[in-house]
Amino acid sequence: MGSPFHLLVLLCSFALCAYAGVRLLDGDWLMITVWFVGAALIHDLVLLPLYAAADRALITVTAGRTAWVNHVRVPAALSGLLLLVWFPLISGRVSERYAAVTALSADGFAARWLLITAALFGGSAVLFAMRAGRRRPAPDD
């Protein structure tokens, strides 16, 4: 069983979520609800099968060497998450309202995302090389 402190923290988190939901749905609640339902359906019916198939193909190509596979999975997942969150800015599909509200330009997000993706895969490759070099036995003289 949980402690009273755990229950209090859980109740506070529910209260915070309820407050955020009320504030979020204060505007155009119908379109926000449609967006959430659509996002859940697109994830479950389109994206999940796609990245599950990509993961199965990666395992098949690498013959199940999980050490190598995980060094591709992690940067790909992080890069995909960044793309999902920042897609309107990366694709350039933002309205003039973005610049008016934030006083920032939407230019350069695609280049930054590509640089971050390259850094993630590069760092993962360096880490894999370091681990693979450490596992190799020293040659006997």
C-alpha cells in the first residue's frame, strides 16, 4: 500500500491536471478535443505500426545484435520525438501569429533539427565505438 504522502502527491497531481484541462478547454473545446482524439488515433493506427515495422526491419538487418540496435534506436527515437513536437516549425508551416506572439522567427528550425539529429547519431556512434573497442581482447605478443 502507498503512504499518506504518496496519496497526497497523487491527489495534488490530479488537481493540477484538472486545472490545466479546464484552462486548456476554456477556448475552443470542441477542436481541442477533436485534436486529442485524432492524435491518439493517428498514433495508435498509423505511427505505432510504422515504427514497430521499422524496428523489426532493423533487428532483421542486424541479425539481432542488440548492442548495435540500441545505438540506432535511441537517437532515432529522440530525433523522432523532436520532429513530432516541433513539426510545424521544422516544416515551416506556421502562421504569422507565431511570430507576433513570440517575437521570434520560425526560420532555421529544420537546420537545427538536422544538426541535433546528426549530433545524436554521432554521439551514439562514438559511444558504440568506445564500447566495442573496450570489449575486444588485446592481441597476444
